[in-house]
Amino acid sequence: MKKVLLNEFSTSELEPLFAENKIDSAITIFGSCESHGGHLPLGPDLFVPTEVACRAAQKLERTIVVPGVPFGTSMHYNANPMAVTLRFETVIAIAEDMFESLIQYGIKHIFVLNGHDGNIPALDIAQRKVKARHKDVVFAFLPAWWYLMGDRLGKDFFDDWDGLGHGGEGESSITAAVRPDLCDLSKAVRQMPDDSIRHGKHIQLMWDISEVSATGATGDPTKASIEKGQKMLDALVDVVVESILELEKTDWNYDRRLS
């Protein structure tokens, strides 16, 4: 397999790649370290997008993968040991500095692959700020991959709730596929939102995990399986690869006015 993780390259390997324009885009990864229930490790939000990014880059010609940020804004998941949570301002600053570093070396096509819901507003702000300074930079943002899986795999693929949840059916399945050594699905406990929270059908409620779950997880991970996770992993890699290939067709020019 070819090398794709940035920090595994040496300078002597990178210099000719830049000189020959063989690096065109980068996938950046943002995760978290927090409880996902007693059946999962603390790191699915990093482990899953890292695996997806590396598999995707293997299928792409000029894309590298920047090592993922292992922490995020997790104040709403800190009821169970142990969340390492960053302030929104910190996530914004880290993301901005990472993007600026890539731009310094001429990488102006940046795919932002996020694994954690708490990072979404900060990453949105960071990209907007950098884009305002560098109009020629193109960001492609996948903020919440978990919402794609139901449509991508079909309405009957998951048993309930489109596989959603924090450490729910979908996340438990794909994490078990990526890191089976760290998962024990026999400890999974069903914690469906309808059992713990009222309202919220048309509005977003700013809940804390302690208010909606006794385990630190939500959803129904008892329906998770490695087999489902492998199919999810393949589907998510395809989403990233297809998106980047489509952008490459126009040299990441998405503005119809310039076509």
C-alpha cells in the first residue's frame, strides 16, 4: 500500500512530490476523546474518520491525510469518565492553524472530515475565517457522516432510528469493524431518545448526555454488528472518494460562473 499519512513521510520524500505537483489535496480529521458507553472505547470519533480517510487516500492519486486531532468540544459528554474537552475557541484556533499550514505549502484543496458532533460549529467558523482570508482555497466539509448512512445503505439496513445515536447501532458497528480489539458489543445497552426525552421533533434541544442516557450512549447498540460496520465503512469511503473525484474533474472549481 502506498503511504498516505503526512507524518509518515520524510522531507526528502515530500519535496519531489510538491515539485512535481503530485500533492493536490489534503484530508483533515477532527475527532474527540469521550465516553461512548461501556461497550466502546473513548476514541471512535478519531478512529473511524482516520480509517476512512486513509482508505480513501489509497484510492486517490494526489491526496494526503493529515493526522487527526484527537480531542474536541465534549462538554455535553463529560458526565462519564473521561472526556478531554476543548473550548470552541481552541478547536477554531487549531483548525485555522492547520489549514493555514497546508496553504503555506500550496495545498489549497482541503477536505474536512469530522467525527464528532461537538466540533461542527467550530469547524464551520474556522473554515469561514480561513476562506475569507484566502479566496482561492476550497473547503469540502463532511460534518456528520452518520446522517448519510441510512440513505446510502437503504431504509432497511438498520434496525431502528437509521442507526443513529452516540455509540448507537451505526457508530458501534463501524467502530467494531475498525477496532474490534477495543469493542465489546456484549455490554451494549439500548438507550433510545424516545424513552428519555420529550419534544425535539422540530427543534434542537441542547441536552447534556446525563439527561438522556444512563450509560453515556444513545441509540440501540444491541443491534450493532461488525458485518454492518464493514458495509458502513465501505460506503463511507466511497462517499469521500466520489466527492473528491467529482471535485477534481473541475480542479475543485464549484462556481458555475467560472466554468
